[in-house]
Amino acid sequence: MKTINFRTNIRNKEEVTKLKPYLDNINEIIDWNINTEEAGKVLTVKLDGADSKVVAQTLFNAGFRSEEIIPAWKRVLKKTFTRDCCS
């Protein structure tokens, strides 16, 4: 199981209600929550066996924008291990 966070443009409870059937339809989502009071309107999703692309595509299909929030330590590791060390 992994937890992924997204910044979204979901503004209020009515839009959360619109999104609910889309997210509830994904079997790999164990739980999800969105805080519309935060500046980034952060959606937190707990997944089992799916990746962030599935959730991002679902948000897009529901008519919303999203951007995965990648922790700083993951960005550093990605840069470190994807450099071409032998050139």
C-alpha cells in the first residue's frame, strides 16, 4: 500500500461530490480524502497495486486538474540515480 498526494483545483464540497463516484470506481483505492480548506486543495489517496497515473487520469476524466506532490527526498533520489555516470 502506498499513499500519494495531489494538488487539485477542487474548490468545494459540491465538486468533491462530483468526483466521488469516479474515485470510488477504482478498486485499487483503499481510501481517499481531500482538504478543500488548504491552499493546494490536497487530495490524499491510499492505493494498493495501482500507480499515480491512474488517479491523475481519473481526476482529468472527472474534469479536474491535478499535480502529484513528490516529496523532496524522492526528487533527489530520482536525480541521483538517473544521471549518466559514465559520460
